[in-house]
Amino acid sequence: MADERLDDKLGKMIDAARMYYEWNLNQEEIAQKLGVSRPTISRFLQQARDEGYVQIKIVHPSESYDALAAGLESRFGLKKAVIAPVSNYDNEVVKKYIGEAAANYLYDTVEDGDVISVTWGTTLYQVALQLKHKPLRDVKVVQLNGGVSHSETNTYAHEVVHLFGKAFCTMPYFIPLPALVDHKIVKQTIEMDRHISGILELGKQSKIAVVTVGAPSEDSVLIRTDYFTEEEKNIIRANAVGDICSRYINLAGEICSEELNQRTIGISLDELRRKERSILVAGGANKIAGIIGALKGGYANVLVTDHITARHLLERGE
């Protein structure tokens, strides 16, 4: 009996929302049709929004960025550019908005049987937090590169991979290792392990890769994880515009240090070029040079960024 009353209430709430938002009836008219009070209709409408039965999106006329996206696609040879409008150019605001845009793009893109590989960091964590649940079959999610920190800095590697797996209804594959080790021979030995090599191979086979570019600054997650000596930091400062999957690149998209590259655990940048969709999620003033390097290197064929960064990318002459 209680279930029947609950179903009746839910039905009236949905009917009220439909009459209000689709039929443009006012609350008094809806109350008369449903035989309830006007305050009840007001509560129904608020509850429908709170519980996600009604979702409202406001699109400002100036927020149509089709031409901006087309310009990026043409200039950098992209399959797709997704532009997120931002309220201001603060890094945390940018991450939130491009994270939401990337999450929506993935929801529309991922299909049954896809293998999705993901890296980590604060930008990818925002993507992961905003992913919507999509019930799919036989999807695999795999970590692209090591992400265990040598310091108290959180790389969000476990959280990102876990949330991606949860969104797409699958148990993910983790790489429980640091991004870099001290010697090339250590990396080679680790990658000979049957379990690790199997995860790395799955990353190579992935149809979709989701990556970001980190800035080579002291406050970047990769720098703060305490992987590098002071001499190595000087090399990065002098040559790098950013890192992808923990591999530092210059403005031309070339690897900055082959020695560091050979100590990095995870997918190679060459393998990103082979993906059906290699999705770069990045924005903000400190990421512009890194994004240019990533796109010039051909490491991404889909870009998700904010509208201010998009304009800067088109205005720069490199």
C-alpha cells in the first residue's frame, strides 16, 4: 500500500514537471488539474529538480563556439574540439568546466566493448567526478601510466581510474607503481612482470585514451610527487612546456629528455598517436604552451578546453 502511494506521488510529480516545463502551464493551473494545492505543486517542481528528473541548462547567445571549435579542428587536424564556456579564467574554475564537458563527451562517445585508458591528475579527477553512469557491457578501463607518489601529494590516480570504472560498470585495471623509477633497468625489469605487462598491453590496445597536459611548474602534481632530482628539475625547467602521461615535451611536441623517458612506466607517446580517440582535456593560461606541444606532436585528435584557452591557441603564432 505504501509503495502504491509512493508511485502515485512520483507520478504526480513527473506530471507536474511536464505540465510546467513542457506545456507552459502555471502552478495554479497544474494544481487544479492534479487536484492538489499550489504549494504542493511548488514542492513537486523543486523535488523534481533536486532529484534530477528535471535538468535545466542555460545557454547564453555568446556561448555558441562552433566557429572557434572549427578553427581548432582545422588548425591542428583534430577530429573534434569541444569548447566549454567558463565564468572566469581561474585554474580551478577552468578544470571544473572542462571536466564537465569532457565527461559529457565521454558519455556520448563510449560504447559497449570499448577499452578506455586514462591518466591522472587534478584535471582528470574533475572529469572522473562528473562522469554520469552509463550501463554498458564489456567495457574495460585501464590506467595509462604509473601514479604512486613518493611524497604526500595526491596524484588522484586511484580515484580517477576507480570512478571511470564505476561510471562504465566495470572493474578497472590499476598500475600500482610510480610514474618514474630511478634507473632504466628497473623499469625494464618491472615491465617484464606478467601482470604489469598485461595491463600495459591493454593500455596499448585501448580504443579511447583520456589524457591531460601538466605544466612544468613547481606546483604541478608531477613535480610535487618527488620523482626528480634538482638537476632533472633544471632540465625540465629549461626545455619542457608540459608533460603527457608523465613524459615531458617541448613546444614542437618532442621528448625533452630521453633518459627520463626511458625511466617512465606507462604508455609511450607514439602509442597515443594510434588511438581512434586520443582525448586531451586541458585549459588555463599555464597550459597553453603544453597544449600546443601536445597537438603539434600529434598525441591527441580530440581536444576539450575552455573558450579563453581556445582563443589563445588560435591567436598564437607557433
